[in-house]
Amino acid sequence: IEHLKRVRWKGMSGAARLALGRLKESEQDFRAALSLLGIDLPNSKAGFLLRAVGQIMIQIRHRYFPSFDKPVAAQDIAKTHLAARIMERHFLVFYFLQNIEGLLFASFAATNLAEATADDTETLSRSYTNLSSALGGIPLFRLSSSYLQRAKNVAAVIDESGTWAWYYLSGGVAKAAIGDWVGHDKATLKSQEMAIAQGDRRRWEESAAVYCIGGLTHGNFLSTIEPSHIYQQIHASGFSRGVYQVQSWGYCMWAMSSIMQGHYDIAQKVAVKLEKLYLEHPQGFDPVNVLEASTSFALLAIRDQDRCRAIQYLELGASVVEQWGRPTTWRSIPCCYAQAEAALRFWYREKELHGANCAPRFEAWVKLSLKNLRAHASIYGIAVSRHELLKGWYQLMSGRPKKAASHWRKGLKFAANFNMRFDLLALNLAATNLDQKLRKNLMLMSSSQLAEFAKELNVTDPNWFRDWRLS
């Protein structure tokens, strides 16, 4: 009993630190708790991948050969429950740290442990939703959908509001991964509503952040002008609780949305606060937040023709991207796009000012960021149009307009299929740089349609996207 108390204390400490955004400390606590239960975690991605394969085999046995499963001994039931709950919480650490190998291991291991007894239905439902998210990043969308349905079935049995809020949040993530933006918005708004009713601030912050990043991904740009807009609310909620991670969510999305809408004065003011927060509390920024912040600083520096500052933050962004493996979520698509956009704009300016051979390092940043976005596009159809937009710009800037037209043609097709509204606008604006012969087969909007569409998306400076070479 005393042993399990120590485990619970370590697990609760890890969960509390996770809620405060202290990911490294949370990971240490979860590792210690699982070690006390006899589950020692590997220290490398290769180790997690090997362990994940073992857990996948166990899950296959659970699904198709349940008669081979040995029942959990009565004296081990409490230990198994506890291990499942801690492993399920540990999943989120891997999610935020962009560790796909750890993510797969934790999601399958938590599910297997929870299924071993099936008594702790809340953990079982949450484990199914986490596994659904992990499978969506492989991508195995049909299998992901089936586990999300399992989570719903279990949630319906216990009918507990906290479990439902987590289900809707995860459902919103899954809907976005396949381009169902209406379903994404409905699910994340429902999760926000339930979190408010429960007084669960952390769940509301997570749900609101996923709702907002979905808007940044497909082009539903929320207002950054109105008083107490949602980005400000997210930051204020984090500030009131002293959670730097949540504060960074609000500031990062506020800055990125302001830049994309053309509200540069607002973006500059937010960037000053965001940079101060980053310099004082870097531990509150997960890798995605660091890239969101650095690309916002770089884009604004490029607009202001501040070469040194642009290089400083492009270099920071490149260092983050170099450490990433396979993406764990579509959440990183907007910042990876912004990193490539900033690198392209800066490289072209340097090439025009100082000659083609003056900046091999800057072109290397372009290729690195395009490779990173291609990794997202290989998983998520919603990332293809943005990758093709960037590839087209790279070809045009390299003097190959025919190849640019080919990339933009493919991008337009995927943008229409996945309702990527910002991509449709940006691709149409980019194509105005092609000659009439190359443009005729692209089925582009007219000038008046483009102006109306930009207005609909709250994009006040379409020229920023019309010709990146002028930045």
C-alpha cells in the first residue's frame, strides 16, 4: 500500500506539472512513477519504437485473439489501473515534445493496460482517444476513426462530463486531420462549452487552442482587433494561473494570425510581449511554440528590413526543425509553413542584393523547411496545398515558372478538396506572377473575386502574398 502511495504521488506530481506546462519535469515524474511499477522507459527514439512494436502486437492479440490473454491477478489490479492512468497522461508529454516514437508507445501501452482490467472506464476512454490521435499521425485514418468510436462507446457508458470533454477535444483533432473543418469547429466548441460548465480551466485552454490553431491552418482567421478576442482570453487564462505554456499559446497564435491578416502594428506589439516571455521563461515553450514565436519574429524583421534580427530567428527556427523527426500532429503545419515562408523571402532578398552564390546557408534553410513541410504533407492531405504553394514560389524564385505553375496547379486541387481557404487565396495571388499562357489552365479567380475572398478571410494586405519577392 505504501509503495502504491509513492507511485500515486509521483503520478499526481507529473500530472500537475504537465498542467503547468513544465514538460521536462513532468516527464521525469512519470518516468519515476512507472519505474516504481517495474516499467522502465527507454532513453532513445529507437528504443521507444521497438517497445511500441511490442505493444502493437499485444493490441493485435487483444483485438483478434482475446482467448490468449491472461487475466490480471487480483493483487495486481490496482497496480495495473495505476500504470494505465500514468501512461495515458505521459502520452501528452510526447505529444507536446514532438516525439512520435514515444507517442505511439505510450498510446498503445496505456490502451493495453486499460483493457487488461477494463474497470477504469475513464482511463480506457481517454486511452482510446489518445490512440486515435496517434494513429492519425501514421496515417491510418480509418483505424483512428474506429478507436475514436470505441472511446465514444465507453464514454457513453460512464456518461461523465470530463470524459466527454476529452472525447470532443480529441474528436476535433481527428476531424481536422482529414479536413473536416466544420466537424473540427463543432467538436472543439463543444469541448470548450463543457469545460466552462465544469470549471476546468486547463481543458478550456486546450480546447480553445486547438480551435484556434485549426482556424490558422485552414483559413478561418479570428479577429485580433475586437476587445477580449479568444487569443487574448487564452493568454489571460494562462497568466492568471501562472502557466507560461498557455501564455505562449495565446501570444503565438495572436501574433501569427495578426501577420496573416495584415495587422502588422498589432503583431509588433504582441511580438514584443512574446519575446519577453520567451527570453524569461523558455521552459514554458514546447518545440511548436518556439517555432511559432521565432517565425513571427523573423517575418516581422524581414518586413522591417532588420537583417541581423531576421537571421537570428531564422537560425533558431532551423535549429528547432533539425531536431524534429516525424510530426506527431497537424498542429505544427502553420508554424512550419511560416518558417519556410520566412526563409524563402529572406533567401530571395539576399540573392537579389548580393548575388546567387552569396547565401548558400540561407538556401539550405529553405530546403530544410520545405523538407519538413513535405513530411507533414506525406501524412496529412491538409498540408499538401501549402507545401505546393511554397515549392512553386521556390521554383519561380529560381527562374523556373513552368515548374512553379505545375506545383500551384496541384496545390489548387488539394486546397479545393480540403477546403484550405487561405491556401486557395495565396495560390491564386501567387499565380498572378505567371504569364497568361501558364495561367490559363489553372482556373483562377478573377481580380474582383480575389479582392472579395481576401475580405472574407479578413486578409487586409493581399499584396504581401501576391509577390513574396517584394518583401
